[in-house]
Amino acid sequence: MRAAITGGTGFAGSHLAEACATAGDEVVTLARGGDVAVDLLDAEATRRAVAEARPDVVYHLAAQAHVGRSWEDPLGTLTANLAMSVNVLDAVRAEAPGATVVAVASGEVYGPPARLPVDERAELRPQNPYAVSKASADLLARFYADAHGLRVIRPRPFNHAGPRQEPVYAIASFARQVAAGLEAGAGVPGNPIRIVTGNPDTRRDYTDVRDVVRAYRLLVEPGGGEAGEAYNVCSGRTASAGELVRALAEQAGAEIDHVVDPKLVRAHEVMEIRGTYDKLHAATGWQPEIPLEVTLADTVAWWRGRLRT
């Protein structure tokens, strides 16, 4: 299988590229610094890139993906994420109409849940500009399946974490702070590692990124995902920021000083988000395999290695 991955040099994209290559796929990354260099905001360039890639499947992961940053530039986030999705879908329709498109959305599209766990029938009620952009792109993907007959599958990953993630995200930030403290010799009695977080009580559904990208691949396997359908990719369990900090302290065997910074507490915060992956499991047999404790330990280890270079 020839797999083209937008955002293939990023966090989840790089893990997906590795998973595809390990499975024997021929991988082409579509990004400014990818195998095929392209600005996905340029419609004609995107069309040429898809034509050059000749894909059997297009995994569309590229996005401006940080919730906090989307509040600073809502128009830029909305414009970029929707434009990239239009350009990729149009390019596939024109140049590779037989390809499957895995249009990656987000669990953020659901917003405050009416009930837990959230399944794919829940109302889309996004609560930040990033979530609005992903909900729009998700609806657009379904439209292309309905109106143009493209085989589009719409995974909705909830929070995912692991090595290589930028420290603007919770687990990556906390793990980097732990790693920096350990490298400085802190974490012992009388010299704890200071970890700064936002709201310590918000609960999120975390899945290891390596499990997440495995789900993407399974959705395009024969007998996998159904065209046009949405699939939650999640663990079905939640952890608060406070619990993550305590788990990191336990994994590192370190003394921790947990500090809450009011400036990091977001407006319109949804206090708990938890999904169900029953639909994905029924379609593909997928379920999360990597425990949260392993995700935390691997992320700290990756940051320690990076901080030493």
C-alpha cells in the first residue's frame, strides 16, 4: 500500500509514518519538509503533490492543533485548518479518486458532554476555536464522501501523548519539567522538582500516540472502517492533571512540588471528557494496549535524551 501522510513530520504523523513503514507500506510524507515538499494552504501545490504521491491512502493529519494558541488567533486557526482540508480532499478527488482518505478530526469536537462516555452520536458542540475548526473539517470530510463518493473515514482521536510531542500539551509539558529536574539533580528530599500546571482537576481521556496511529492503519485495512463514518479513538479512562503529576513522580521516583498557575487555567474549560471506542473496536478489533504509566515513562525518557543533546 502506498500511504501519503500530511503532517507526516509532526508528532502523530511521524509515529504513523513509522508504523506504516514497519507494516510494509510505501510512505510519502506531504509537508513543507516532507518527502514531497508542499504548502497545503496552496491548492494547486497540494494537487500536484497528491498527483506525485500516487497514494492508495491519504492520512490527513496536518493542522494547527493547539487549543491555547487557537484562542490567540481564532481566524488563523479556522482558516488554515479548513483550507488545508478542502485542498487535500479536492486534490484526492481530482488526482487519486480511488484512494481512501483518513480525515483525522478530534474528540474536542464534542465539547461539554451531555453524558459520559461520549459516543459518535453525540452532538458536536465545540468550545474553542481549534475545536470549531476540526468540527468544520469533519463535516466537510463527510460532505465529500456524500457528494463526491470519496472513501473518507473520520477518526476522532481524544488526547494522545508520547515521545516527540511539543511541551505545549499537558503530558509533554509535565514530562519535560520532570526530565529537566532529574537532569539537574533535583527530585530528592529538600530539593523537589517544580511542576507547573493549569487546572489540576480537569480530566481528559489519554491514549498513547502509538496506539492511536495503529487505529488509523486498522481503519483502512480490508473490512475496517466504513466510508463516511466517524470513529472515536480513545482509552475510555480519564486522568486529571493532578493525577498525572503524581503518576510522573511515582514513575521517576522523585519528590515533586506541584504548582498551579492561574494564567494557565483556560476559560470555558470542559471539566471531563471521556469517550468510548466501542464502534472502533467493533469495526477493527482495536483497543488500547499501552498503559498510561508506560506513556509517561517513555515520554520522560525521551525528554531526558533530548535535553542532553
